[in-house]
Amino acid sequence: MSIKVENITKLYGEQKALNNVSFEVNSAEIVGFLGPNGAGKSTMMKILTCFIPQTEGKAFVCGYDVNEESLEVRKNVGYLPEHNPLYLDMYIKEYLEFIGGLHHVKNIKQRIAEMIEITGLQAEQKKKIGALSKGYRQRVGLAQALIHDPKVLILDEPTTGLDPNQLAEIRNLIINIGKEKTVMLSTHIMQEVEAMCNRVIIINKGEIVANDNTQTLQHSQENNQYIITVEFDKASSKSALKNIQGVIDAKNTKDNIWQLEVSSSSDIRPLVFQFAVNSGLAVLMLNKEEQKLEDIFKHLTKK
């Protein structure tokens, strides 16, 4: 078990940022830690990386207590904060040598060369950090988090502000890292979570509201909504379509194409075909889409 959190509560004065939170993260697992702004994500990550103490409860990283054995925790954790704190006047190699020295990394020059290759910094390695784009600064942040070869990576919004090409590159980098290390990351980009993560933990107002693998969460009975896109050969009406059992809303997107929002544990496509027969319509196209992680996130965090 790489991360174990037991009944963690964190108070800032009278404000409860975390309320009795418990979860576990296994070795070589990429877990998305999601929630709206102010939900408690960064607070939890700061507790796990020994930046701040919890008010109640216990947390362990690689078996070490974050309060009693914080130095051992720091040896085993690589951390990329939301606002990547870099020394902009330092050259990339100079900065990585400085960070490696803090961790007493042996064969530091060889390790820096490995990090530059792993994070794709070869083309920019002779530049000062202040001259780098946002994407390359994130790469430097990942390199410093990896320089001491930690068993656990905790990444707070690692893809913030990146363009689509940079997103794809950082995503692939994290996926490759996750083959050998435990990765816990937060992000607001749900497509990235679906692409990278084995499991999702959703937190809202300081409490866990979901903790499951992405596929199970998308098919769970609690969140049994999905979309059916259907095209008829002739016009229909919203009121008629909403009379189909299980349809909670109907939206005309183009010509005779409709999106039906469905809330049902069963597949209602046969009912849509029957509706077409009874209405003298021909079905030209019909497609069922499972609800997306973004929809589940909105549903769980608006309760």
C-alpha cells in the first residue's frame, strides 16, 4: 500500500477543509483526485507531502507516518505543487543539481541526464528556466519531483495552462511513469483523467463522494444516466419524445436529430424504435453514449 489515509480532518480556524477522509492508493496505480475549487484537494496533498499537519486522523506514505516519520516520507515522495515553484534565474541542469543535492542523490550528473531524457528536456537543457514555455517548465517540475527516484508521485494540477500538444506529451509522460510508480494527481480536465487514471476519488466540501475505477463509476446504478442520439426521417416533437419511458429531456440539435437524456438502468433503445413505428417515423441513426466522467463529476459535486 503506497498511500493510506485514515479519518483525516483538517481545520483552518472554524472552517473544515477536510472532514473524516479515508482512502488508500495501491502501488503502481494512477489515481485521479478530483473536486471543485475549495473541495480540499490541495490540502490533502499538502498533508501527504508533510507541508502541513492534519488536525485529526492519520496518514501513511510507503508505510511511514506523515507526522512521526516525515523525513522518510519526503524521501519516498515526489511533489509537483499547483503553482510550480522554480528558480527562474537558474539553468535547468543547475536547478536539477541543486534539488538533487538536497536529496543527497548519488551520481548526480548521470541522474540529471536521465531526467532530461525522461522528461523530454533535451532541446531546452541549456536554457534558463525563465526562458522556458509553460509546458517545459512543467517538465522541469516533473524532473525535480523524480530526481531522487521516489516511489510515490503527487501532482497538483500538472496540466494547467498547457496547449493540446503539451497536454498529450505530459499525459504520455505520466502514463509511462505510472507503470513503475504510484501517481496521485488532481486536475479539472476530465478527458485527461479518463485517459490516464486507473481510479478516481472525488471529493466535495471536504468529504469523499466517490471512490472507484473509472469504468465502474461510469456504469454505476447510482449514476445511471446516458444520452441517446437519434435521427428520424421526419420531424418529431420534444413533448412526444419526453413521453418515452426513461427519457427525462429531449434536445433538437439539427434538423431531425435529437439528443435524448435518459435516466434508466435499462437500455431504452427498443422503446425509441417502437415510438418511431407508432409515430410513422423511420430511424436513420441511433447511438447510445454512456455518461461521461464530467457529467458524473457535476452530478456528485452539486448534491
